[in-house]
Amino acid sequence: MTRRSPNVETVGQLVEKGGFMLKAYHAECDKNAASRETEFWRGNISGFRYAVGEMYGQEAIHGVLEEVRKTTGLDIPPIGELDPEGKFVGPDSEADF
């Protein structure tokens, strides 16, 4: 499968959407790290990462996440399994621990 690189406008839109989801995640996480709403937003970020990676490749998602980090000043949450206290189980190279 041939992947195209996103143009500057597309990257800007991806950063905007990713930033929105990341801010929503952190707002909910600050209230309760193990809540349904926190998990909902973490799941949205996970899906976003997967979709962008599938469309544009891992280099593109890495670049988008770096820009989201810079513009929001927030950490990217890990994707995958959580323990009962809301702590992530296992490694995630794109997440900030």
C-alpha cells in the first residue's frame, strides 16, 4: 500500500484535532484518571493515532504527535490496557511517561 505524505494544511488540521482530544483527555483525567470519560478520550486518541498511522505512516503520526505536544504542552497518554487504578500496563513508544 502506498501512503501519501500529508500536506501542510492537513498536518495543521490533524494537530488541531489531536490537540482538542488531548485537552479533553487531560481535563477528564484531572477529575478521575479511571473514569469512563477519561477512558473515552484516551480511546479517541488511540483511534486517532491508529488512523493517522494507517493513512500516512508512522513518521507522519510521530510528527503530528510531536507538534501536538509542542502546541498543548500536554503529555500524550499511552494506549492499551489499564489496571484497575487507571495506570497503563506495558510500553508505548509514542506516549509520555
